[in-house]
Amino acid sequence: MKKAIKILGVCMLAVFAVLSFSSCSHDDDPTNNDFFAGTYKGTISYKDGGSTNISTDNGSVFVTKIASGTKYNFAFSNSIPDLNGVEFEQQGDHTLVMIGSSGTSYIRIDNNELKILFIKDGKTWTANCTR
């Protein structure tokens, strides 16, 4: 009787383990989640075309996903103005690239890196950060 209960317990454990692993979605891509949200640290800078020129090797950028699902906000440290409502599209398996990227405006996020060169209205934001 004890042997039967032991075998039944091992079988139940095996069934639970199989169900746990099979319930995970293999099609779940991090670009559909808040995978890229968080703090990236590294070199950041900002120039406004006038007297403001901020640059540091020890800065940070806090990335948040907006409820729309395709737009992100970038909050910079060191009194650098934020970039808000930037729209992205998935490129490859685990990378987001800014929609409308050009040679003068480019933002790319993957699971470990954030790279920004964003120029708008004579203002320039840059970031080369990792987490």
C-alpha cells in the first residue's frame, strides 16, 4: 500500500511538472511585454543648440511602456529633458526600433542595450547604455 501511494505521488508530481512547463507560451515574445522597461545605465548627453550642454558617462535612462503598447517614454537622469511617446516596431526576435528611424534619429532597444540618437527642433539626445 505504501509503495502504491509513493508511485501515485511521483506520478502526480510528474504530471504537475509537465503541465507547468507546457503552460508556458513559446510564442510569447518579450517585445509584447514590459521586457524593455527598466533602467539602462551608461553614457548620455543632451544639447539644445544654445547654452545647454549636458554629458555624463554615469547617467541613466528609465524606459517605460505606455498603455498603447507601441509607445515608450525615456526619462533621463542629470536634468536631461525626457523623450515621451516615441513609437516602436518589432525588428527581429527581441529588438525594438523606433518607427521613422532615419540617419539623424534612431532609437534601438534590446534586452541588454539602449542606443539613442534623437534630433528634434534643434535639440539632440544621445544614449549608449546597458543594463
